[in-house]
Amino acid sequence: MVRFQVLCSLEEGLDIKSAGEFVKEVIKSEGRVTIRNGQREGDAKLIFNVMSLNIKKGDLLEFSVEGANEAEDAASLEKYVREHL
């Protein structure tokens, strides 16, 4: 399992459009991707789970990636998240 953390920098937090783009990126990962915001956690491949985390600017998000290509998937996802969230 590979884990990393990122602070959300979106002025308005994670809206439905940003969440949809994020989920499209996560789906490219072969393994399981989990996102945590505080005490809440969800499957990052499911938009309803991502939206239920109520992500706001300044929230510390923790990601965990599990699977056969977890190192590559995590590196790619971390790059995306740092640029877009």
C-alpha cells in the first residue's frame, strides 16, 4: 500500500465538476484507491463517495493506493491531485 497526503487548494472546495474529473483520473488506476478527509473515508472511484467527503479548501486529504501497480498508480495520482486539487 502506498499513501500520500495533499492539502486541498480549490477556492470553492471540491465541486461536482472537479469531483467528476478526479474520479475519471482515479479510474485509470488498476488497484483500489481510498480517499480520507478527517474521519470520513470512501472509494475514490465512486463519485458519490468522493462528494460525501465534503472537501473544502485547506482540508488535508489522505490517499491510499493498493494493487499490482500501486507505486506507479500512486505517483501518477499524486501528480494529478497536486496540480488539480
